[in-house]
Amino acid sequence: MTGRDQDPTRRAPGGVPGQGEEAWRVQVDEKACMATGICAGVAPGRFQVRDGASHPTSPTTEPAPEVVDAAESCPMEAILVTHRDTGVRIAPEE
């Protein structure tokens, strides 16, 4: 086991960031969502389709390019990614 494996602050991909760590807020407009599953395919483990709509697996996530790709790939632009602390829009681009 390496020191990296023993790091108690290390999270699995898609883990929820702690206070003071950079984080994004992920929201899905369930009324706009068509449940195509593209987001779940682009960002496995970050989204799941259930009850006729996509849902983020966590309302906050560590920054990751696949989350941006999922928001940009949504045909209905139902996914909104913002900076957790500032509210600045990250994806999709306006």
C-alpha cells in the first residue's frame, strides 16, 4: 500500500468535496429532461436516470471534465453546473 492509498482525504471519483475544497453544484431540470441517458453515458457514476428523468448522484461534486461534457451534451440543456461557492455558471455555455 502506498502513502497515496492511505490518504484519508482522498475521495473516489465523483466524491463529495468538503468545506473549503473547490466544488461544483449540479442540477437537472426534471421538467426539461427527456431521460435520454446521454449524461449517464458521458459521466458514469455522476448521473442516473430514474422515474423518467436524470438525477445527479450528488448535488455537489469535485470539478471534472466529464460533468461539463454531460451538461454540454444534453439535448435539452437540462443540466446546469455552477461553482458551489460563487454560483458562477460553468456549463452549459451560454
